[in-house]
Amino acid sequence: MQQTQAHAPTASSPTALPTGKLGLWWFLSSEIITFGGLIGSYTVLRLAHPEWAEAAQHLSVVIATVNTVVLLTSSLTMVLAFRAVDRQEDPAVRTWLGGTVTLGLVFLLIKALEWSGKLSAGMVPGVSGFWSFYYAMTGLHALHVLAGVVVNAVLLLVALRGRLRPVAQRVEMAGLYWHFVDLVWIFLFPLLYLS
Amino acid sequence: MTGERRHPNYVAVWYWLLGLALVSVSLSVLPLSHTFTVVLVFAAATAKAWLVALYYMHLRFERWLIYALALVPLVLFGILLLVLLPEIVSR
């Protein structure tokens, strides 16, 4: 297949990598530190506070498992959108991007319902170190999911207007970010719900 | 370089991800020792993370510089854990 506009060369000559991809991985690198700081601190403090296990019992493994499946599936739909871009299958791009946006919204809705249940039961931030960390980590993650949903929704709108082709490499960039958000949840899930 | 793109079997990876998630949840409800369960659950999480990173994020097909950007912060994360370790040991 000939090189198409979907892969418009934007290489940074010293690295021979597309500048957008290099920049995005640089950003993800800093995000690993951001989440790593919270996750690392929580891990150490959790080991030092075995009594936090009692608080963790109040979390619903069922809800979190559903959300895990939702997010893993959204990563699949996102990467399928990326493949459809490469194959210039425009209807498939729209379908898979739409699926990713929908699943992202489902995740946020389930998270909101989970939070409201906990908050109304008095499990608020600050009542213990566990709950402070729980809301900080899942809240920061949810903000990242929301940002990803917005980005993907914008790409979907552009695709629906038939104007995605000139900027199609952005689907790959958005995908990298979305998979990272999924990666963070892959660790938050066992850390908070299964430990 | 995005001219020749390799697209692995994404759906197969998804099945593996779901399977590992299911294994993790199942392990957490079995009457095993807590330490053993936690180790296995995080091993499964690491495997899932590797699958997403290698195949969905295409790290498997990227140049070394991208690997470095992904791995260096993980090393820093490990250092953070080591720095905080006395917090547990002293208790």
C-alpha cells in the first residue's frame, strides 16, 4: 500500500520518529510519574496500615470488574479504529471511535454511581487515609478518562464530517493516551479492589 | 516511521486481557494465603499491562527511544518505593 496522507511524514530528523508520537510518549512518561507517585505512596502506606483492609472491604469488586471489562474493551475499539484509519475504512473508523467514546462514558457513569453510593454512606475523603487515597487515585484517573473521551469525541466529530483523513495520525496519538489510561486502571483495580 | 504498520491480532489480545482479569478476580475470592494471592494478582496485572503496551500501544514495533521514555519513569517509580520502604520497616 502506498504511503498515504494518513501517515503524513512529520518526522523529527534527529530521532527519525514522528514528532507527535515522540511528544506524546514524553507526556506519557511524565504521567507515569504522576500516577506512580500516588500508587507508590499508597502501596507503602497500605503495607504500613493493615487496618485499611477493613475499609477496602466496602468496595464492590463486581462494579470494578465490570468497569475493567468496559475499559479493556474500549482499548480494543480504539486500536481497531487505528487499524481502520490505516486501511482507510472510514465507516469502520467512525464505528470504532463511537464505540470507544460510548464505553468511556459508561465507565464514567459507573464510577459516578459508585462514588455517590460511597459518599452517601459516609465514606468521604479524609475519614481515613484509605478513602483519601481511593478518591484521589480514582478521581485523577476519572479526570484522565474524561479528557480522553473529549479528545475521542472530537475525532469522531471530525470523522463524521469526512475531514479526518488529513489529520488521521491523531487517532494513533489519541489511542496511545487512551491505552495509557487503561494501563493505569489495570493497576488501580487490583491495588484497591483485590488486595 | 509509520509507513509499514504491523497490526497484530487485537481481538486475540483482548481475549487474553479478559481472561487475565477473570483469573485475578477468581484468585481474590479463593481461600489462599493473602500474600500469595496479591503476588499472583499483580503478576496478572503486569502481564495485562505488557500486552496493552506491546500490542495496543505498538511498543513491540517501536524504536529504542520510545522504550526508554516508557521504562525510565518505571525505574524512578521503583526508586520511590525503595525510598519509602523504611516507612514499613520501622513499624
